[in-house]
Amino acid sequence: MDWLKAPAMQQGRAIMAGILDPLDQTEAYLAAAKAHPDCARIYARLTEARARSESVAAHDRAKEERRHSLLDGVAIAWKDNIDSGGTVTEAGSKLLEGRVPRKDAIVLARLARRGMICLGKTHLTELAFSGLGLNPVTATPPNALDPQLAPGGSSSGSAVAVALGLAAAAIGTDTGGSVRVPAAWNGLVGFKPTSGAVPEKGVVPLCRRFDVAGPIARTVEDCAELFALMADQRAPDLTDADVRGRRFLVLDGLPFEGAEAGPVAAFEDALARLDAAGAEIRHVTTDWVEKAMALSPLLFAPEAYGIWRAQIEDAPELMWKPMLDRFRGGAEVSAPDYVSAWESLSRIRRRWVKDIAAGVDAILIPTVPIMPPNAARLMADEAEFVRANLLTLRNTRIANLLNLPAVTLPTGHPACGISLLGHAGRDRHLLRVAAGAEAALAG
């Protein structure tokens, strides 16, 4: 068996059974990463000394039968905008070159205390502000399914590391789809928790009111366990999860506008399998999503630019021009317009719960309406980069705007995911529903 590509929970159970040694597995991951020809494009840096020290401790705990969690001894990767004490953390930006935080982010510290091993920090788009995963300033990871294609972002290296067997799982961040897009485009599961469900202290911010850290892994079970450790709570019970009698609502309209044939066909095939497994599926069209989406230019860029304006304008030449332009777009929004947009979004969130989501287990949409584009073409054509980036993030942004937990599952069609959007604060329920959907899609 290829343990490097085994689900994280399967590895954890193998460690518990004495089949797998954390020392050997950590060394295997480090060796695989260093041997991979694109290692420098995936990992911003490996934390070899830390990984080996943590694996020794995990090995000893396993021998003494005093493991700290089911994932004790499992080695994962971390997006390089999540602080790791004493290790350079630059958030994919030359503006933060050489930045060394004093201590771990809370989420990293929590997983370390439960025995998880930090393999290293993975590349991302500049300050996490793009869905395509391109970063000519530091590095652009190769898509794991086809290295010519965009990997998805902004948690690009995190997803690619897992997909290529260079980490058991990874932790990314999601502001408008940055966990779910790369997960979908690399054939993985990605989970965005409800905003505020996990601590953000120690995570380099982009838009604090939307930012949330979340896992990328091979299975819903992996994501559920990782989320539980990050949130310092017990994991949801996924035993015998299925979709029989689950009420799903397909959100027609905007999620399918301009969509390519591949993602639509994959979504429809996934729907058919959910229906065959006993799910109750209805369709709805609403203008609440369009109204929320229209507020995006007034919300995301103004906050991002407000946070980073001083650093950006001190050295704008350090940024890739399309990213610089995207941040600077926030300068054009007035404070009254920004406040008014948040007031409007709050009303839309309330109406969404009342008019659309009541009594529904999950909303279903294609994760990304397009296939991953050719990376070289995006680099050569700025207008195409802007067009593709907006379309790539359109569907995933719905969950961020409405503050919903969301999970993307592989459909079995390469680079095509199906997303389940849940209810704010009911992350554990959504993960159980997603586990049932995962089983149904697996046949």
C-alpha cells in the first residue's frame, strides 16, 4: 500500500495498530518532497528539524499507548500565511520577505498539541488574494492532475502537496474559495468552516470578516477530524452516514451562468448518483445570491487594501501587477459605501435563512464553473487572468458572503467538484451530510 497517499485517518489508525511508525512515515514524506522535481514550487520551505522532533515524540507516545488524538503522528502541510514560530512565514509576498513570527498560530499550536507533525509551509498566491493559484513573485505550484494547468488558489501548494502524496493533509485558508477551488481542481475534499468557527490569531489576514482556516484532505472524515482539532471540539459522528431522506436544494441560475460543459456534466452526474442513493433533490432560483454577489466589489478589496495599503504603497514594485491592481481597486470604495454594503449583506443573510435554506440539509452547486485554465496563457494575458479569476471564485464566494460552511467533494470527473453549502454555525451537521454524499458518489 502507498501510505503516502493514504487518508490521514487511515494513517492514524495504522499508527495506533502499530502498522505504521510516525518516524518512518515522516522521513518518507520529507524524502518524497525533496525528491519531487517541483518541490520548490510546492513547498515554500520544509520544516525538517521540527518534523523530525515531533515525529520522535509521536513515536514514543505510540509505543507507550498514550497518543494525544487519532491523528497523533500524522504529518501535514501548512499554508504559508499561517504562523509557525521561528519559521519564515511570508504569505506568498515579497512585502513580507524574511518575516519570522515568534509563535505558532492558534490553529497550528492546537494540532501540534494533539500530536500532528508539521512537514513545512506551502506556496500560495500573494497575500491569498486570487483563486487561480498563480504567483510569479514566489512560485506557482503545478496542478497535480496536469502540470500545465492552474492549480487553483489561493491555497495552491497545500492542495498540490496532498494530491501528489507529499503530505497526508494540509491546512489552508478561505476568504472567497481559497480552500475549495484548489481542492476541486486537484481531486480532493476541501472544507470551509463558518467564519469564526476556528481561531484566526496568527493567520496573516486578507479580509478579517471573511477569512477562515480550513482543511484539504482525501476524505470528509479527514476534514472532520482536522476541523474538530482546530476548533478544539469533538469530531462529528460520521458512522453510517448516508443521504437517504436528506433534503438538498440545487441553486439554479447564477452558479451555472457561463459555466463550461465539463463541470456542468460532472455536477449533473453527481446529482443523479445522489438521487439514486435516496436523496430528496429540489431546485430553486433566487435573486438573493445575485444581490449578495453584487456587493462583492464593495466588501473584499476595500478591506484587503485597508489592511495592506501601507505595505503595498511603500513598495508596490514588489507585487505582480494584476495583484497590485486588484488590491488598489479597494481604494475606490468610500467608507459610507462599504458600511452600507455590510448592512445590505446582513439583511440578505437573514432573508436567505428565512426564505431559502429553512428545512434544507444542504445547498448544491458546482464548486467551480470552469475547468482549470492553462497557466501560461493566464500569465501572458492579463485580461484573461482577470476574467478567469472572477469566474473561478464566483460560486465559492457565495458561501463566504452568506457566512455558510461549505465542503467540496470530488465528483469522479477530473478537476470537477460538487459543493454542499450548510447552515451558519452547523459545521458538524454539514460534515455528516457530506460524508453521506461522499459515500453515495463513491457508489
